[in-house]
Amino acid sequence: MMAEDGISDFGFAKRKAARQLGASDSDALPNNAEIEAELRAWQALYQDEEQPERLLEMRRAAVEVMRLLEEFRPYLTGGALDGTAGRYTEVDIELFPESAKEVEIFFLNHGIAYEHREPRRPAPNAPEAILSFDWGQVPIRLSLYHTRAERAGRRHGERARLAAVEALLADSEADAKQVIR
């Protein structure tokens, strides 16, 4: 489901798979590291040439969007950061503005069309809002958190600031040039 349907939320994918299999014992489900390892193996088998190109395209888009939204303290998360992004994966960026409306006003002032979505499940550490839009051919999902949440601990995965993503992109581009040679 994660590789073919573009589901990026490990918990959601596990729950959906468990329902489809009729499993009720959550202890029998694989952990995130096991899922990530299998996802990488699947991509190596079925998306060997496509996946690195798509990942490079996604990282380039992430850098451009993060530069544009730098005043809102962006962080890259998810598959574009950890290298598991596939064909249908969105670039996940977290923002920490004073107010979610600030970002929407920014988009309106810059003529960027977007879709406003409510977070799937309200929770204490859930984003205030989610904005989705396409950057060229790359789907972007912005999770907007209150500025205080930036210092709060993260439960899921890593995140990277713009400088780290630029370095990651440079490494990805160098790897791509090596493959071409």
C-alpha cells in the first residue's frame, strides 16, 4: 500500500492492512523499521530506475518550496527525506508560522493555488491545518503547526532544515551523475 498507493503514514498503513487481513492483534504488526526495509526492497525490485529519479525531483522541489516559505521555518520530513519516496508520494514539509492564516495569505498574495485540508485525526500534537498543492509535477503537503510546536519532540521520523536538505540534494545529484557515467 505504501509503495503502490502512496500512503506515507506508517500507522494508517498498518491499520488498513490489519483490517484487510482481518487481524485484530496489533502486536503482530511489523514495526516502522521493518516496513521501511521492505519498502526499500520493493522499490529496488520494481522501481529501480524510476525511484532515484523521482526522489531527486522531489528533493529539488522541496528545496525550492522551503526557500519560498523560509519565513515559516520549514522542515522536510517523510519519504523525500529518508529516501523511501515513491511514485505517488507527496513531499511532506512542516511549517511553524505564528498562525496558519499567515501561510494562506502568503499563498493568496503569491497566486499559488492550494487545497486546505483538515488534519485526519485531531490529536494534541496534530497540525492546525494541511495545505496541498502541486509544485510543477510534484505534489506537496504542508503541515502547519503552531510556532510553539517547533520545539516539541517528534513521535514519527526525522526532519531536516533547509541547509540539511540542500546538502542532501547535492549528494543526490552527485550520485545521479555517477550513475550516468
